[in-house]
Amino acid sequence: MSFKRISCNDIQQVLETKDSILIDIRDNNSYQAGHIDTAQHIDSVDLDALYSREEKDFPIVICCYHGHSSLSAAGFFCEKGFTNVYSLDGGYAAWALTKPL
């Protein structure tokens, strides 16, 4: 199973889905300086607990700086058996430009 790419305009609809998770893989300083409201920094995510969950069909959105590193991270989650994985196109930089003021 492969991941899907998602635009900043479509992310909210996915994140409103029950049990969805948004993982920010940027460095901690960048995350602390600003992040999408519901994002969890990769360091705060219990990956072992996530990997061991029986259900693997809940949405996982991966966010990075510009949407490049999230592609390989999304692929990694697919390799772990997750079936509803997204990479945020343009990353946090694109989202910051499109978020409402």
C-alpha cells in the first residue's frame, strides 16, 4: 500500500476523521517556533505503541519543512502496515502561507 499526497486545503477534512494523527518531523526548535495546531512532534509520539496498534487504517498525516522529507517518512509508515497515510504537500511552509489569520 502506498501513501497519498495531500494539499494544505484538504488537510482539515482528513484531520477531522476519528483517531487521525498529524506528525511533525521537523527539528524540535522549528516545531516550537510554530506548528499546525493538532500536530505532535515526532519526539512526543510513542512510535512503539503506534506500530503495535492492531488497527492500521486511521489517517496519519506527515508534515516536514517543505514536503520533501515527509515523502520518505510516509513511505516508512506504509512499510509498517499503515494503510491511510498522507504526506503534506509543501510542508509546514506551505501551510503557514495558507492558514487563516
